[in-house]
Amino acid sequence: MPAEARKFLIRWLKSPLYDRIDIVCITIFGFEKRGIMTLPETVKNIGCCGAHCGTCRANADGSCRGCKLGYETKERDINRSKCRMKICCFREKELETCADCPDYLDCRIIQDFYLRNGYKYKKYKQSIEFIRENGYAQFINKASGWKGPYGKLE
């Protein structure tokens, strides 16, 4: 196993969320240079904030670039991003979503985002908290029938 892969796995296994991550939904195909696991497309379609881009019309019709699209293929440069949440989640902490972050509850970036006016911000927060409690697999199962980036989780 390459040294960077071993280092990432050790960090991941020490994560307080390790026991909450549904290993069934995580498939290890290999490791990128940054050491992030390659995850199924369904997990990659969840924005760092909790938006489910896989069911969003703007993402489906190509009018939205999403917060993750293009970074793995180097079509986009994360260092040029102006989104503090993306920079923190993807570049600095190398996470898939804010649900994986051990600092989630105390993070001013994500918590201030959820305080914005609008119904969708509350729904995105519910999504991240659902993932933290139940894992990605259960979230994806619930979200697969949505018509947009958020929906019912009951």
C-alpha cells in the first residue's frame, strides 16, 4: 500500500465519524494523489453543504457546475475557488462533505451558511445531520426519489 494511502486510512480510521460511515457505500477503487478515497458517484453528488446534486434539475441539464464537478479531472482549480466552504471541506480537510468533519458543530463557515434566509438552507442542514447520524447509504436511499437538491428525510 502506498505511504500516502496508508496515512489517509490511519487518519480516516481515527475519525470520530468512522463508526457512522456506512462502509457498504464506500468502494475503494484506488487513491488519488491527495489521498482521498474514490467513492461511488452517488456520494460524489452530495455537496459539502448537504445539497443532493444527483437529483437537482440544474445539475442534470448541465446549467450548474456544482461544488465538486471538475476538480478531480483538473478542469477546475480548487485554489481559485471563492467559496470558503469548498476550500475548507475539499482542499484543507480533504473531506467529501461537511458531515465527515469532526469540527462540524463548531464550524462558523457551515453554521453561518445554514443561518441564511431560505428554506433550502434548513433542508441542507437536515441532510448533513441525517448523514452524520445514519450514514451516506441511508441518505442516498432516501434522497434517490427527490426531484431537487433537498426533500423529505422521514
